Amino acid sequence: MELTMARTADRTPRRAPRRRSLVESLGAIVLIFESVVMFLAALAIFGLKALPAEQALIGGALLVVALFITAALLRWTWGVVLGSVLQVGVLLTGLFVPTMWLVGAIFTLLWAYAVYTGITLDKQKKEVTP
């Protein structure tokens, strides 16, 4: 009896997985990589005593978690906007350690390139695909 039920359950049609847009894929790559770098930057800011320990570690952890969660929210337009706002936060870490201006600028450029390229290629793909 159980054997026939299992076979019936296997025949139920499965929903195809959702296709991710290139904005979502490229943006997530940038944000996840950025979250790793910002984790290490928070440890550096803590080690250099540029901020009190609690502020450096908690602020860094919040930024890392925000970047990581935003990577999962990129399917919506507001997720991309949130990612752009977080780039400003990453840039502002340069107030505490001047080298972070360079790191923030690099990631802001990577983010802008990922979003622009993703949007462009998604539009081209939509025009070609019926």
C-alpha cells in the first residue's frame, strides 16, 4: 500500500525553479564578496583601535549582515536600491580608516558595473526570447 502511494507522490509535477536575472546574480556576487571584505575590514578597524571595540565589531557585523541579506533581496527593485544605499555605508567607513575610501570606491564601481551590465543583458535577453 505504501509503495503505490510513494509512486503516486513521485508523479506530481514539480514547479520549475525560478530563473534569476543577471542583475540578481551579478549583484549577489558583488555583495557576498563585499560582505567578506567588510568583515575583515571591521576586524582591522578593531585592531587599529580606530573606533571603540563595541562600535567597530557591532557596526561591522551589522554592515556584513545587511550586505548578506540584501544579496538575497535583489529579485526586487527595492533590493537593488538597498544595495546602492549600502554602498554609501561602505564608502563612509573611510571616515574611520582612510584606506577604506579606496575599498569603498572599488566596491561601488563593481556594484554599479554589475547592476548596469545586468540590466543591459537582461533587456537584450528579453528582446531575443519570445
